[in-house]
Amino acid sequence: MSTSSAPQLSSLRQHPDPAGLRARNAVFVAFFGSGFGFASWASRIPQVRDILGVSPAELGIILLAIAIGSMIALPLAGLVVTRLGASRTVAVTAVTLGIGLAVVALGYSAGVLPIVVGLFLLGFANGTWDVAMNVQGAAVEKRLNVPLMPRFHAGFSVGTVAGALLGAGMVALDVSVRVHLLVVAVLVAVVVPVAVRNFLPAKVIDPPAVVDGAGVGTKRHPLAAWKEKRTLLIGLFVLCMAFTEGTGNDWLGVAVIDGYHASPAVGTLTFALFLTAMTLARWVGPSLLERYGRVAVLRTSAVTAFVGLMLVVFGQGLAVAMIGSVFWGLGAALGFPVGMSAAADDEEHAAGRVSVVSSIGYTAFLAGPPLIGLLGDHIGVLKALTVAAGLLAIAILLAGACRPLVTANAAETTKEDAAGG
């Protein structure tokens, strides 16, 4: 989208689209609910670990159930969303996630098996839910002609913060894990399905005619997206950016503490700066995308994250590293959500393509932490972060794959966006 869209946006503000705005709010609830539910569980991991009496290695194996559930769900999510629609898919998976939390809440005192089953359901639901809400988010973007995906992902971040704060409050008030997670399970399973009734129905999302020979307008199997060069390149771009984001989430605090001999409080503060910068960038991202176009913003983001990483690793001072963490967060924020938008440029095949891109991208979230940890054992965590810098260099080259598809009703806008990138 380019500056030429400003008159259209002004017209939208003067003549609001009630259905589109209701759908926008529903997507926010879906993103918030996903983050809230997951963070609520994560906030009680220490208490569950203590009750089970497991070692860190054993806890890691238990938590792997979430990853296994997600990795099974993501490649199949395109099929599910195509068959059920985004609204029904999110509703069903919200209930499934609630069931998973309830299984953990009721069974954790009985041993490991109920927790593994519950976490598998949580991971499976979250993976499918993620694809469905991104597909709907992209549809709302097109309906309102505003690049809202970064703000939707900011809503997820706000949900995780809210879940974590609630968890901290429950611990402080000595509320049991069982009561806490059961309440969250009911909230998620009831509020989210009610909210997503306002999603755009499938008949409203009419696919535009494509003039670049991409084969849009033809019915096909959602798994066919695995054979598309553009979709795979977007997936690789998202993988690089997701690795960068995940590395910051998992290792920034540790790297600052170990590499700069900072106190735990300063390490946490540095991580907070990173998260704050990411949330801010996702909130202002739509304005940047409207003004400068998708490709230019993504390349600038990757460069910004690269500069931030270099400052963190080679800054030779704690203050410089903290400044670098801000640049790192600003640069890492938009890659994943805008990659989802790029995958969903054609609504008719959005489910399959978002499923592919999510599957590839989430590999980074799973593989990144152990890879950095393994390297950190040999060269130190701080220097191990340079792996993410290498992937950012690749992301700069791959950003062009996210250029919008040329459609008959948006050819002029897309050409200008491409020129700007």
C-alpha cells in the first residue's frame, strides 16, 4: 500500500464499514485471547514444576508436548480453515485450548501424563488458531484497506502481558494452579467463540481477479501451496525474522547478564526494552506500511534489527547494548505479521499459504533456543547471537518475496508499492 491510498482511507473514516470494524475488533479479541491463554499457563510453570519435582531436563521434555502439538497442527491448518472457515476454526480451537488448560488444571497433581495430554491439546489448538486468525486478519486488512496485521500481533503481545500479570497476581494471592487455570479455560472457551461470530463470513471475502498469471480464481487443494516458489520464499523470510524475534525473547536477558556482567535486574530491564520496542513498532507499523510500502519497510526493519544485534554483541558497553536492544526490538517486530499478510494476499488461497508460511516460520521458534544454547556452551551466549545476524542478512535479500500480488482491482497501488520497495 502506498501514499496513494490516503484518499481511500479518508473516505473509509468518513464512511465507516460497520461489519469490517466489528470484524477488526473480533480479530483483536482472537489475538489477545491466544496470547492470554498461553501466557496464563506459562506463568504457572514454576509451581507445576515444583509440585511434580522434575529436573530442568525433564521439564523440557514435558514442555515439548506443546511444540509437537503445534507442529502437527500447522501443516494441516490450511485444510481445516478451508473446510470450516476462520470463525468456526477459531471458535473450535478456543474451546480445545480451554479443554487443554482444564486437563492440566485438574490433572497436574496426578502426575506427568495428564499434563502432557493437556499441553498437546494446547499446542495443537494454538497452531490451528494462529493460522485461522491470521487469515481473517488479512481479510479484514483488505476489507478496510488498512495494513492492520502488525497491530493484531501487538494485541497478541498485550494478551501475553495480561496473562503473565494475572499469573503473577494469582501467585502473590496464593491462588492454586487449579483454580487459576480453570477460570482462564472458561474465559477463553466462552469469550473468544462469542467474539469471532463477528468475523467476516466467507461469502463477503470475494477473491479479486489476478492478472499476473498466479492462477487465482481456481479451486485447488490447500496443500498445493507447498509447491509455490513465492510462498516458500515468504516462509523463509518469516523464518529468518522469527528466529531473530525468538532469539531476543529467549536469550537477550541471559546474554546481557553473562556477556556484560549485568545484574539480573538490568538483564530483565534490557529484555523489557526489547519487548516495549517490539510492541511500539507493531502499533505504528500500519502507518509506515501505508506510507512507504511493504518491501521497503521490511528491508529497513531487517537492517534495523541487524544494527541492533551488532550493538548488543559488539557494543563494548552495557549502555550501548541496551540501546541496541531497542533497535533490535524495533527491527524484529514487523517481519512475522507482515509475512502473514503477504502469504494471505489472495483470500481464496490464503488458508493454505498462511499454513505453509506459519509452518516454516515456527520452525525458528522451536529450533532457535536449543541452537543458541548449544553455541553458547562453546563461544558464549553473547557471541552466539550472531547467528541471528546472519539470518537477518538473508532476510534483507528475501524481503522482495513479500511484494503484494498484482490484482485487477489493486494493480496501480501494487506497482507503486513495488517501486517504493
